[in-house]
Amino acid sequence: MEIPVIYIFTHDSIGVGEDGPTHQPVEQLASLRAIPGLTDIRPCDANEVAEAWRVMMEKKYDPVALILSRQALPTWDRSKFAPASGLRHGAYVLSDATDGKPNVLLIATGSEVSLCVDAQAALKQQGVEARVVSMPSWELFEQQDEAYRESVLPSDIKARVSVEKASRFGWERYVGLEGDRIGMRTFGASAPLKELQKKFGFTVDAVVSAAREQVNRVTR
């Protein structure tokens, strides 16, 4: 109907596992992204939330789904990381590799961006340069021109890992058929958050391992 309605979704992942798997909407992000004309935004911190509201207030015809986590998330120091204004482009380089020459791309949304930032630091100690891309909105990113999309996700960097506590469905668009998608293959489980993160692979070690495997794959 081209009405600029704002829908706010919370409890967006498997982090409510103690309430049981029926409370874990692993399929909802894919469903929202499939709706024509709906802008999806899943911010990674308070700065991105504020920027999301700026974007939403400018909408005249498009409905928006703002997808928020129930967990406490770090607020990135934007004097050290890229400005949150990058959100309006759908995806942006939050933290780049040394000299802007990454060996691997780590792409995430929402609460999983912090995992990638920590993994980037761990990889650097191991001699692997990673670029962390915050991708709060597929819809907004697809609206950007090819030059911008290429600047964020260079086509010559084949080693790619996506990280999202939701269905992996669709992420092959950005990581390729051989890229790694750390995400949900099943519904969740009933357990505390930390146990769920370990069970389903949402840990820094898991991201580091996936990144190293990707780098090894493309350099064989």
C-alpha cells in the first residue's frame, strides 16, 4: 500500500533459548527480506539504531521493519570505527584490514557484528587480515550503485564468511556458493545463551576457524 509504517521487532534470534525453541524466530529475517517493498534494518549498536530512525523518518512510501536484539550490545567508538551513517547504504566497512587489503571478508548484522570485530583482532594476531562489514539492511544495500557495492564487497576477495543468528537462507548472495555461512540450520534449543552460542557456533573461535578455512581455500 506504500504506507510508511514502522514495524519494530525484538528478541530477534536464539538468545531467548531458556524460553524454549518456539521463541526463537530463526526464519523471520529471511521472510521479511522476501517481502517486496519492505526495508529491513537490523542494527549492530545504539549508533546504528539512531541512524536507522533517521533513515525511517525520511521514508514517504516504504514500510520499514526495525529488527532489534534483546541482548546488551557494545556501542562502538566511532572515532575508531567507521561512522554509523554508513547504515543508510545498507552495508559499510565498519573496520578495515591494514592498508585496506583484506584476506577475508567477515559480514554480519545486529548482535553478530561484535563477534566479527573480535575475530578480526584474533585473526590479525595470526597474520590474517580481515575486513568487518556491518550489513544492517539487504534492501538498502541492493539500492546502491555497483561501484559502492564493489567498494564494500570487492569481487576479487573470494574468502568470505557471513555471521547471523538466523536462517542461513539467502546469504550465498553475498558470500558466494563456496563462502561460509555461520547461521542456523535448525530451530534453536532450550538452554542459557552462552550454551546456545557454543552449540550453534556463534563464538569468536568459530568465526576465526571459518575465516582461516576460507583463506586456505582460495590460496590452495
